[in-house]
Amino acid sequence: MINLSRMRMLISYERRLKFRYLKKLSSATRITPQLTGLPKGAGNHSQVEDGAIELAEVEEAYKEILEELKTMRAELSQLLPYLDNPDDIGIMRLRYIMGKSPEDIPEEIHLSRRAMFYHLSGAERKLMRMYPEKITK
């Protein structure tokens, strides 16, 4: 089942996690262990260990989101050709398949923001009417 609001949330969260992942990856490559020869105190972690753990957690969350989005995008891309308006197909493809933000879409398709939202909401309603068992808002 395709949940459009969940897709929008995951697309937004994917961007933030990607940024966080790249930031953690960048900082993890700059961290070097300090060799002092002194014993570590109880409960202390080195920056390298903490960075590796955080990087692994972010990477795992990012992969989970990508996998869920991949599944919903594959299902949605099979249904898009059944829309009758090419503008609707293009806007749905940009928003949900390519993961563009609503601020970026009007620039790409040379429509006003209002017209873009009109087409987007119309296309969503059409798909929900055509496939009520497959798509939810």
C-alpha cells in the first residue's frame, strides 16, 4: 500500500538523514585516536568509538528509509502512466519518485507554485479514486 503522507515524511527525513550521515562521515574521517598510554576510566569512550557508533546508527536508519521509499516508489511508478494529464504525471514523478521538495518543483516545470499544488493535489485525488485499495492520503 502506498501512503502518500508517509512518503512525503520519509522524503523529508531522507534529506535530513543524508546530510547527517555525510556530516558524521566527514567528522569520522577527521578523528584520530589519542595515544597517551594512560588507562581509560570506566564509562569513557574515545571519539573514534563514539563516531563509529553514531555513523553506523545513522547509516542504518538511512538505509531503512531508502528501502521503504524504494518499495513505495516502485508501486507508485507503475500507477502514474494511468493519469491522463502529462503535467500531473510529471509533477507526481518529481515529488514522489525523484523526491523533490515543493519549493524546487515550480522552477523545474515553469509553473507557478499555486498551479503546481493544484496539479499535485488533483493527481493525488485521481490516483486515490482510481486505486483506493493501493493508495491512501
